[in-house]
Amino acid sequence: MGIIRELSRSVIEKIAAGEVVERPASVVKELIENSIDAGARMIVVDLADGGKKRIAVIDDGCGMTSDDLAMCVRRHATSKISSEGDLWQVRSMGFRGEALAAIGAVSRMKIESKPNDQGIIEGAVVEIEGGELVKHSVAGSANGTKIVVSDLFYNVPARLKFMRSAAVEYGHIAECAISLALANPHLRFELIDGGKKKIVAAGVFDASDTKGMVARIASLIGDRYAASLAALCEDGAELSLWGFVAGEGRRGGKDIHIFLNGRSVKDRMLIHAVSSALGDGTMRERCPAAVLWLNIDPSAVDINVHPAKREVRFVNSGAVHDFVKAAVRKALSGALQSPCFKPAEACDDPGMAFLQKIVSPQTGEKFFEHTGSSIGAPGDNDSFKKSFSGASGGDFISKPEVVSKHASLPSSVGDVQCEACGVENSLRTIGQLGLAYVLCEDADGSFVIVDQHAAHERLGFEELKKGYGKGDIPGQRLLLPERIELSPRDFGYISENLQLFEAAGFELEPFGGTSIVVKMVPALLSGMELSEIFEKFASELEIFGTANSVDEMIDRIFAVIACHARVRSGDRLGTEELCSLVKDVERLGVTHCPHGRPALVRFAPTEIARWFKRD
């Protein structure tokens, strides 16, 4: 008998469900999209236990007949496409006809529906359990459709155990639902959890109702920049863009919401177009906030390049990029003023001049594996490259020794005294390069470069670890407790781990909605902006929260604290600060930051001699 066999229907359906239904938020997404395609003007999502026990989605859309109701739960049954050509003219949210079948395969699902037609007086109901149709009958139903999904993953224990707390699952649902509600301004939308209305957004039917649109946006994503939103409306030959923008959003495009033909996308090209409207990416500390609706002929865009349709491919991506960028820049131009950045002061230190002659900018950057996010101030990278402008191409330069992550610093021949401040180190501090690196000479004649941010990160991390080991992390109680508004998803991960933060030196408590109040922080964070730090905490907890031990997660929290609290690339350090940093680097044997990036590289005297053909 051969070893290849056809899978059973039950296994096939569970595999298909695994591709569509990842968690309760996946169910909500599919059901809301179906409601939108059904022409609904009102959608209510009603949850129990953050969607873990029950999800109900109710709409006033076109509804289904009894025959259609029986068909809709079959795999690849759909009313949205009928031929291969339709795949390139997709105008609906979903079209593959697998969502309801996949959901029904891993839950207990009940669907009631009645066509929104005066000639039809009664509706119908179907019930599905684990993919099996157990009931199909007439029913007294309201116009539209009501779908109730209970006990998700009850028959797939391996998936069930990976569900997180109700707070986390609700956060994912809220994020998904808010995105879909933003994409469809005409919808009246309600999100209820545990009998409490969490989100209520009125529908706006007139796009020129700026006041109503801004109020709707604020009801969905908060009012932190609602007062500064500027309206945008641009029509092109083949595309149009309208929406609202503000000049001060969070970095990384976190406040950029783009909807392409009514579908939410996180397309990198489009996000770059919006971000670069503030100055071609040179103003790294600034990023717009935006809620934008982009409409284009469906035949000019391919939405099937990403499994979740989050990224797309345009026939003429360059033209789309330039159109979006120009439109956003035009809307922002009246409200923005370009900040003034002072150039780095010239340095006449002979050691700096020496370095300018021997190291190429490309090589120098690769030593420390910098990314754009680690550059603390606009223009630093350019200053860094200008510092190396005397390099002659550098193919004679060999790769320097990068100190092993597990090795100690090389033993010194003897201590040397800093001529500037008198501190005794085995490394003599030469100066600071590009507001990012500390240049040193070892007692044996080696040339050592220290990444000031990576080194300070490690020092702060070790300080926190030491306090945690003793059960006494130095803390700073805030004079006025700080209220931080988080996204629903981030709030779920933070609130799920309050004890973890208490062990790390914080005092937090939920404060209604999706906000927390911070009463105490580790001393290293005193005076720091906390909202961005807690977003990073949430990201770490989402990625690693269930896979790591408590101590490992504490380490990750400490790494985030150290990264934000310590000296950054772009900070100008005085002579005593440079010497103190170098001394601490030697004392603790610092070689890498907590995230694994090198903090120190060393050029042996023989290596330097080879650069000048002296070997």
C-alpha cells in the first residue's frame, strides 16, 4: 500500500480554518467585512470575555434567503466573484468564500438572516458545530444578519491553549474593528464587551462634514491630535485622495491610517509617501498623523500580493507615491515650520583628523550595525559621513577586530592618565566622533572605538539587573502621576502583565478605557517621555510574552528601559562624561548592548600599520 493518502474532510477543514482563523480578532474581521459587503449601515459587535466565549456580529445589510444561508457555510461558496477575470477587478472586502466555513469548522456558529425586502416576511437560521450542519429552519428574524460564534477552538485544543487573556484578545479585536470602522465613515459602529459599550461611532454620510468626520475619528482613535487635523482632498486623472492629516504623529508611522478602495493597508510605499511629506525622511523625530482614503481603479492595483492583503502592488507605484506625498505636503504646508538644526561643531583634535584619513563611512557604520531608529537626532548620519570625507576609498582597510560577545576586553599593558581630566584608565580618551562614538587609544597602541549609546545601554541594563537581584531597584515616584493613553492592543498586553512591571520597578494601575496611570518608574527613567516606552514594552510582550520565563521577560523590559534612558547617538558629551563612560566600559568589560549590537571595536597596532603600508 502506498504512503500517500487523501486527507479526511475534517482535517482539511481544520487546516483551512487555521489559515483564516488565528484568534477571535480574525473572526471579527471576517464577519465585519461580510457585513460591509452586504451594504450594512449599522454594525454591532457584542463580545463575552473578550471574544473568547462568544462573538456576535449584527448588521442591517441586505440579508440572505434560506437557500443562500445554507450555501454560505460551504467552502468556496461566494456571491462576490464568478469568474477568473473578477479576481483583477475586486471591489469587495472578501471574495474567496471560505470565511464562514472556516469559522464554523472550529466553533459553534449560529446564523440568523432575513433579506431586507418587504416581500419576504420571515427569515431563516442555520447552526454549525465543528463544521457539521446541525440545524436549518425558518425563523422570525429582523432584517439583516446576526452571526453568533461561541466556544472558538473548542475542538482544536492545540489552538485553544495559545489564546491570551480576555484583555489581550479584546485589544486585538478593538484594533481590527476600529480600522474597519475608520475605513467606512458611513457606518454606525458599536463595540460591546461584557455588556458595556466600549466604542460608539456615529456614521457620517457627507464627506464635506469636516466637524462630523473629525468627531468620528476622535471617537475611534482618541483625540490626541484631533484638534490639529487638516482636511485634504485631491483628485487626479486616475486616482483620488481625501482625508485628514496632522503634523505631529508618533514615530514609525504608528498614527498613519491608509485605506485603499475601502481596505486598510499597511503598505510601506504609501507610508513612506506620507512620512516624507515632512521633509524626505530627514526629520526623523517627526512623523505625520493621518487618516486617508485613497481610491484608484482596481485594475491598476494588485491586492493579492500579501496573504492578509496588507501590502499591495501598483501598476505605477512611482506616480502613486508622488501624488500622495504632494497632497499630504500641501495640506500640512500651512501649519508646519521647519525646525532649525545646528551643525556639529568643528573639531581640531589631531586624533579626529587621524581617523578621518583611514576609515570609510560605510565600514564605520557596519562595525556597529546602526539602523535608522538608533540615530537620535536628524542629520547625525550625514555628520558622521562628513567626518570621514578624507577617506580615499579604503580597499586597503581590513575588517577590524570586533570583540567577542563572551570575551573580556584585552588586558592593558598599564594604566594611562587622561590628559584632559586626570582619570586613570587603560584607555586614553581621544574625543567624540559624529556625536555617536568615543575614540580611544589603548596602552598597547591599539585604536578603540566605543559606541556611546550601546555602551550606556549595557551599563544601564547591568545597573537594573543588579538592583533586581537584590530586590531593590532604585525608583522615582512621580510628583504628579502620568496618565498614558494606549491602543487597545497595547493596553491588553500591559494590563495582563502588571505584576511583571511591579517587579521591574514600576507602579501602575488601569485608569479606565485603555489608559494607565504611572505612579513610579525606575530611577533611570526619571524625566523621560513614557508613552513611547510603553508602546515598546507592549511590542516585546506580544512577541515574547508567552515563550519566555519571568526573568527573561524582566531582562527584555530592562533592555527597553536602558535603551531609552541612557545617552543616545546624537548627544554631545563633555570631556569628563567621555572619560567616565570609558572607565565604566573597562570596569564592567562591556562588549555588546543588551540587544546584541557591538559596543566596542578595536584596531590592533599591526592593523593600523597595514593601512599605511608599514607592515
